[in-house]
Amino acid sequence: MPTDTPTAAALQEELLRRARSRAARPAPAPETVRHGPAPLSHAQRRMWLMDRLGQGGASYSVPFATRLRGPLDLDALASALTALVRRHEILRTRYGQQDGEPYQEVLPAPGAMAPRVVETAAEGAGGLLAEEAHRPFDLAAGPVPRALVLRHGPQDHTILLTFHHIALDGASLETVAGELAELYTAATGGTAAEQPAPPQYADFARREQAATDRLEQGLRHWEARLDGISPLRLPRPAHPPADGGTRSAGTHTAPLDPRVPAALRELGRQRRATLFTVALAAGFAALHRFTGQDDLVIGVAGSHRQGAEMRGLVGLCVNTLPVRVNAGGDPSFTVLVERVREALLDAQQSREVPFDLILERLGAAARDTDGTALIRVSADVLGEPTTLRLPGTVSEYVEVGAGEAKFDLSFALVDTDAPAGLVQYGRAALDEEAAAALGAHYGALLTAVADDPDLRLSQLPGAVPAPRDETDAHPAETLLRAHPGVAEAAVLAPAGGPLLAYAVLRGIGGPTPAELRSRLRAVLAPELVPAAVTLLDALPRTTDGAPDPARLPGLPSAPAPEGARAEAVAEGFAALLGRRPRPDDDFFLLGGHSLVAVQLAERLRGALKLPLTGLDIMQARTPRAVTALLDARAEERAAAPTVTASRPRRSREGTVLVTGGTGGVGAFVLRELAAQGRPVLALARPESAHLVAGDGVDVIEGDLTDVAGLRKAVESADAVIHAACTFTRPEVDVTAMAAMVGAWSRGPFVFVSSVDAYGHPAGEWVAEESAPGQPLSPYGQAKLDCEALLLRAAGSQGRGGASAVRSPLVWGPHQRLRDQLRWGATGLLYQAAREGRPLVLPRPGTGGHAWFGAAWVHAAALARSVVSSLDAPVHGVANAVSGHVTWRDLAATLTELLGSDSEIREADEVHPDLDHRWHYHADRLSPSLRLQPGEDWRSVLAEMAGPSER
């Protein structure tokens, strides 16, 4: 965590001196606490927009990992986590949207939060932690923190808590770690922790929103301060990294002598500056040497945490402050420190102005012509990281690399027992070779100014990277040829016309022109990006082998695009930006910004039923380009293979509503309904709508947390298949079912339930609709509660029959189901086989039980059973089971599929994840459950493991 921030003592002293010369501004009185939906704070708004634009990813996950050696009480940890989430509403808040505006809404406190426990050797922990940190959050459902415990031994564990940045910042993490330790201590002692009621973040957001009208003076200050600034140009890579999709960030670390931070701190003391200010000056010096530019801007983190009322607040209270410094005139480093100190003080005086409002005020000036953002570089000082300290254990911080960068370039001075200069960069934004040189130069620069702070900038380590020695080929042509789907490419510059690119694909199903041009835009400077990419069957050449311009199609005279999609795009621009655009008007020059991009994409997605994101709008920028992108996607959809109905579409009562269509089970249900020619209404979030939309499938936006949307969806359909589930938040599942049953007024209703609703029955064989046996997990209890709500309402007030279809493990070739195989009930075996560790199974006869294993069902068979229940309701509970497999047979098959040499052992102890010993009768749906070719368990596991897992 930062040890020295711009708000430290030296800066505050100067700020107070300056403040006395100005009229004091009274602080607004805190508003009365209100309940219900609240506006987002400005910092949250940017996080929400990044998520909606598709730019969030793991960049905005906050992984917090600690290795604990000593006894760990998992029940006490679960109790502490549950109490923590109950105390801080922001940790159980969902984020919705109404009339184009986002809001936050606190969800009920969870009944229990049990961490997921995985057995793994310490050597294999890094991959598991990184994979968990990369798992996306669903902001619409609520970013409840995820808890993972890796058990390396009886008294050796690694705990990973993963939060979303929208709910937590660095100061909050320290609060969370401290409170969690107190709550854990109380839980182990069987007492209640005495902690004062904390402030709630929604109240802070409401106060900030109410104060927005008082920010005009600050906005004018920033507008003047940043007038004329241009986004920084960095040397981009000639070719995008091949592994950029999995490792988008790079880091170079230069160890420093321990005397360096002390010398820099002393330099700051002499110049009335903090260590942070000196480190920031070093960042400006390195950037000046690296780019050769004088007028520079670096973003630093400011905090809104002021006053006693903010103490103990968990939430996102940071703001980006643009610090603009002119490094011209070859000043000494000490002079640069003074310039940085003045610029930082100036920024601090208007730190209450949210960065997103600054960007909106700057408009198109906040971006370069290619969309490059104003703030590309950040700087910080990093101190000792926060760890979780639990009584009776020894704590060790564990680094979890997310592999993604929030900024294109970041400088950091690591001020710990192992000091270092750190440079992190986006690998698609900065050339690897140049980044490596910058990392070395930054460390050398810190050492140089620590030894002699009077050195001039020209005398410091670092240099502008030399231009690459490229061939005569145009950079865009080089990039196109490097694409694995492109066989040939050429780029020409017609006299008096724009740059044009041509490509020949290697085969059918390659990249579209829009995708190729988007790839070029992501890497090249705007003047190097062709106006269009045209696909050809063959590249015409002259007798000497050069591309023949005479036979290449030229860019048409560019008439205004026509048709329904072009008109929808023009109307969308006009509705949201205030005037009807010309075909080549720039989105940002018309006043567009991130939120408008999200709103425009959602408007067009709903009107045209085509996939489109806010990021697409920001990259395409003009109505002509957006229309072309939509045309290309319409062509792709038309060319995509469609499901052929197994029998002609027949008239029927009406449309079937399907929830969970983007999940593993729901996807197979949609496929089965399409094969039967039934019209479908699929419930999906806006950003996922394109995953389920298709021939015969309409989309209605919503999710399980949107109660009003659920009611509307049910009222719009004549039959319901409810396959959606949160898995980890039973209270949400039950609330959603209550809303759907309340709106249900006609037709059949099928609920995809789980055999977990049987709990732990007494006998080995379980009949359909048997009473549950204790203990019953929260997940199983929620399924039972949902079934009860449904079955009580069935047949009344015009409602049709109801079916609760209980499924065991679901296997099928779908990514969600693959994830469940890797991390669900079978994750213990899968991960051990993947890592080559022994697979320890319960010996038959242990505890008096002759058989240990699992029931399973093929996803296609489950889908057939569910859909058949529309025409022939069960009027109760039915099991959907394809078969049963012993743990030994499953373990042997997994080791074979994964190419593992893991030893399979038997023991007289039963791991909780393997304590399953029941067989389930499945008579009521047996006709639909008959296995089709390829649906045996070994075949489906082979499909699920896949080549990438071997």
C-alpha cells in the first residue's frame, strides 16, 4: 500500500497556507441516511462504465491473498466473512441501470458465506490463485467478495479474498483485514465482536451527488489547467503480442540499494516535498527522457477520505488527479522536484472534482484522434502490502498477478525492505524492447538522482527509443500478414485518397474486415490505419510480383450509408448527442463520452438485435463505421449455421420463457427448443444478449436480481423454464422464484432443481420426491424452498402444471460446465490430476458405506427432460439422471484424459467433497433420458477436458 501520498504533512502544510488566503468554503452537512437505490459515486461510475464497455476484466479485481501457517478454523472464518459482509453494505451491493442511468442497490445480508476449499500443494498455488483472480464479477448480481482457501497441509493454508474495485480501495482493504481478524478472533472464542457501526458507502455517494452543482469553479480550473494538452505518444509494438489475450501486462523491476529511498526522502525534506513528490518527479524525468516530450501529464491517486465520519468506511474513495508538468529547458532534477511539487499542490486544491467530470468537460480534447485517453501514465509509492493476521498463525503476503494493467504505463518506487524501481506497461500499448530499456533506465535514474540530485535531465539515464529498422512494407501491411488468418496483404496510398488495405484469408471463417481494422487501430498510430480493409479471393499482381493497383478495387465515393441499420445509427446519434450527424462525424467531437457510448450501444442492440458494445462505438466513432460494423455482424449471423428443426414448426399455445440461457444447462435447453421449432423468449443481461439471440429466440433484458424485470418476463410468456441459478446466493434464488411465481398466470412452469434438495438421505437408493435428510446445505435448502413456492401455486388462478426437475452433476461440451468440472464438486479430483498430485479416494466400506461416487446427467438429456415437461408436466418432483460413476472410475478417466501420472489411492477417511454415496431413481422422465450416441460419461468427459486441458 502507498506509504507516502500527496496528502502527507508537507503538502498539507502548504495547502493550509494557501487556503488561508482564500475565502473558506463551508463543508456541506451530511445528509440524512436514506434507503433504497442510490446513485453511483463518480469513482464507481467509471468502474461501472469500464465493465459495460468490456474494458474491466481482471484489471479491476482486487485479489488479497495471505499464506497462514498454524491452525485455521474454517467455521470461524466463514462466520467472520458473513459478519463482515453484513456490516458493510457495499460488499453486498448490486449495480443496475434505469433510463440509461446506473444505480446501486443494497442486497439482503447473506445467511452464510462459506469459503471454497481446494486441496493443493503450495507449489501449484500460483496458477489457482491467478485463475480465481481472473474470474469476472457480475456487477448486476452484486460483487459479494469471493473466498478461496487452498489447503497445503493440516496447518498450512493460503486464503484469497477477491473483491471488485467498485466496492473497495486500498484504505478499505486495511479496514477489511483488521475487522476480519477481530471477527475471526471473536468467532473462535464463541463471543461477539464489539465493533462500532460503520459508515455506509451509499450515504457518501448520495452526498457526493448532491454536491455536484458546487463543482463548477473546480471544473473551470481543470479546463484551464489542461488546455492544449495532448495524450502522450508511446512507441507501440510492431506486432501485437501473441499471448496478449492471456497476459496483457508486463513488468520490469530494478532492485535498488537500500540507501536510495532514504536519500530520496532526505532530498524531499530539503525541498519541502514528500517522498511521493520526489518519486513522481523521477517518473516525469524518466518519461521526458523516454519520449523526448516536454509537456507531460501523469495521473496520481487522490483520496476523498477526510474527517472522522469517513473513518472505517469501506468503499471506493479515490479520484484520479492529472498532474501536468513542463520538463523543458533541461532543468536540474531538484528544479524538476519543485515544479512537480507546485503542480501537485495545484491539483490537490481541486481534488474534489471527479475525474470523469473533467473528461466530460474537456470533451473531444480528452482523447487523441485515435481514441487514446488523456491519462496513459500513472505513478505511485508502494509500501509493505496488507496481510490478514489471524490469531495463532504466522502471516505471509502472497502476490497474485492479475496480468493486466490499468494504465498503459505506470512507475512505482517500492519503499520496503527490498526497495526497487518498478515499471508496469500494457503490452499492446508499449513496445517490449523499449519497455525493458525503460525499466532499467528508471532504476538507474532513481539511483543517479539519489547520489546527485543536481544532475540535469539530459545527464540522467534514459533515451528516446531509436526508430525500428523496418522493411519497405507499410506497418499495417506487416501486421495484417502476421495475422494467423491472413495469407496475403497489401496496403496502398492512392493519390489524393485515403490509405487502403487488402487481405486474402487462409480459409473460410477467418477474420472480418472490421476485426482486422480494429486490430490495426489497437496497435498503430491513427495516421497509419487504413480507411478500409477489403477482403479479396486473390491479390492481383503485376509481372514483377508487386500488387497491381489497376486491378484493385478502390474506395467508393462514399455515399451516405442507407438502410434500416444506417437510419437506426443516425437516429441513435441524434437522440443521444442532440443533432443528426453526417456519416463521417466523430462521436467524440459531437460530445460523446463513455456513458453515451454505452447508452447508444444498448439502444442499437435492442433495436437491431445485433451484438454491439460501448467499446465498439468508441472504436468505430463515426456513423458510417458503426453502420459498417453492424452490417458485417448481420452478415456473420446470416452465414452462421442454424439449427434444423427435427419436425415442422407447429402451432402451440405461445412462447417459452427461458432463464439461464447463457449458462451450461440453459444453452442446451435453448438448443432443444429450437430443434422442436418452439418460439423462445430468453432472459439475459444486455451485455450477454447476443449470446442467446437467434432464429426463433427473442431476448428480454434482465437477471435474477431484477425482480421487476423477472415479473415482466414471466407475464410476457405462455410457459416458463427456469434454469438460472446464482449457486452461491440462495437468498437471491428464492426471492427470484417468489417474484416469478407471483407473476405466473398461465401455462406450464418447469424448474431446474438439484438432487442437493434431498440432503443426506438414510438409504443408498433415493426414490423420486423422497423427504430430505439432514444435513441440508444452504444451496439444497434454497432449491427445496423454490420448489415449494412453485408447487404450492401450480394449478391455481389459471396457472398450468409445475415440474421440479432435480439434476445431479451436469456434464456437456459447454464452457460453464467445463468450469464446474474443474472447480465444482469434482474439482478436488480434477485439480489433483492436473497437477500430478495423488488422488485420495474413500475406501469402499468406510463409515459403513459400500459405494462412493456421483450421479450425473448429460446436458442434452437434461434439456430433453425439461422440455418434455412442458407438454407432460410432472406435477411434482422428478429426477433427471443419466447414470452413476464411482470416484475410482472417474479419477482413472480424468488422469487418462489429462495425461496425468497421478497415483490413485484409497483411504479410510472421506473428504467432504467426496462424501457422496447415493443412487437416484429416475423413472418419471426415463423416455427423455435415454442416452443418444456420444452421451456416455466417458465420451462427454473427453469433450469437456478438450485438447487445451491435456
